[in-house]
Amino acid sequence: MAIKFDDLPPQVQNQLRQLQQFQQQLEITVQQRLQIDVRLRETENALEELNKLEENAPVYKSVGNLIIKADKEKLIKELREEKETLEVRKKTLESQESKLKEKIEELQKKLQEALK
């Protein structure tokens, strides 16, 4: 037997709406973290490749639609800074993800109790 949303008590309706919001936030947070993971891997791979190059090897970087010659040491420094920033962002997103999962579990338990 299906229960209609409108037949539920207002408090349960609010909790269900809140649960949906948390689930949407979690989905967005997971997507952002996955994008950061990809950028982090790309940055790490670029650093690896730069470190394999000989000292005087020419290096280039992409700037918008252009590819320009770059100083290897400056480029390594930029990539390391970008890597640090990405790692901090990733940790922040992982923390948000964890908190949202906890809130979702807590709300699901409350809803299960209310619907018994």
C-alpha cells in the first residue's frame, strides 16, 4: 500500500524535502570531488613528465588557445602550487561529503521511525 506525500504529517514532509536536498547536495559535492581528482591526476602527471626532462629541454604550456614556451622551473613551481590547492580543495569536499552522508543517514533513520 502506497502512502501519498500529502497524507504524511507536515514534519515528515519537511524531513523528506530536507532528505532530497541533502541528496542533491551530496551528488553535486561528489561530482566536484571527481573533477578535482581528475585535475589532480593531470597535474601530478605533468609534474612527473617535467621532472623526467633534461635540464635545458624546452617546455611549453597551454594558455587559453595558445601554447607558449615556458620556463621549466617556473612551470614546476606553478604546478606544485596548483597541486597543493587541489589537494586542499579535495580534502574540503571529502569532509563535506562525509558530513552530508551522516545527515542523510540520520534523516533516513528518523523517517523510518516516523513511518512505522
